[in-house]
Amino acid sequence: METQNEKIGQNVTIRPVHHEDIPAIHEIAVLGFGKNIAFHPEHYESQIEQFPDGQRCVEYNDRIVGASGSLLVHAQQFQDDHQLSGICDNGYIRNHDPTGLHLYGIEVVVHPDYRHLKIGQKLYDERKRLTRKLNVQSIVIGGRMPYYHKYQNELTPDQYATKVINRELYDPVMTFQLKSGFVFRRILTNYIPEDQASGTNAALMEWENKAYTKV
């Protein structure tokens, strides 16, 4: 099942990721995350094969400026502590389950020169649209906490998350997710071992699909 391209603003289009888009998306991922964290081209190839509807990109003036990736999972797969590598099959998402009731987001990348266009918000809105279309219960994310390293000598990850929730501290990822309607569930330890900025932690965030109907 593949949706059509959608015009979402002047010169801005959101659409499915194609194989020829992979070099541009990989370049943006390396810019945003660094080579140690970014997925490799072979991961994107597999993601497209396993779940094409879950892989989306944004074009601005015919240039790819952002992308997102996801897979469907069951609740028991994220109820316990887990790592990104485990939940997404080391980036290949061969564990994608079409019967899963939760859309698990594994990546959102935006070119730094185009963040003023709110590309990230457009990709999150597209995930919400897909969640409603597929009639699944929620979107789940292991969100990075890239400003945590500034406070890790004085705050535990839970204390940091609480301060971000209470708007006492700002985190570019977690604050954005909270404003997008996501709820903090708990801290995931050692989620991305290479993510030193987050102290290797992540915030498990969830957006519930109020339109979900049990079938």
C-alpha cells in the first residue's frame, strides 16, 4: 500500500522514499547524527523493501531536505528496556510486522539549512496521518536527549526529563516531541551506545491515536 505524493506547501512535497533518494537521505543523516549513528545506505534499501509506507521524505524545490523511517511492532517489543538496534533489526527492519498495532519511529532527519521550514513537524504529522490510516494504536519513539550531556554531572536522566517536561530546561528533541503531543513514558538506558550527547539514553515517547478502533 503506497500513498501518493502530497503537496503540503509552496514548493514542498512529502512522498514515499525511492531507492534513488537514498544517497541524499544518507548525506543528511550523517550531517545530523554523524557517521557513527547514521544508518547506512543498505539499511535504507532494506527499510524500503520491508515497509515502503513507513519511509517518507520531504522535497523542497525538488531537493530532498528531510526524511523519516518507521516500522510496525507489538507492545511487548517496547514495554521493557531495549536498544534501537534491537527494535529495528540493526536498521534493516526485517522484524517489521504488518499486524503490529504500534508505529515505531526509528529516524527523523532534517537538513540543517532547511529547519526553518518546519520539516520535522511535517514528517511527524505524516506519521500521525499514517497511524490513523492504518488504524494502529500509537506512535512510539526512543527520542534522543542531545542536551543531556550539559547536565549529566548534576541530573539523572529521569530528573532531566522531568525538568524538560516542566519547561525548566529545553531539549531540541524532547521539547519538540512534547509540543507535538507526545507523552513521556520512561528513560531507556544504553539506547544508542554511540550517542554520547544523550549519555547513551533515550526518552521513550508515545502519541496515542484517538481515532483507533479495535477490530
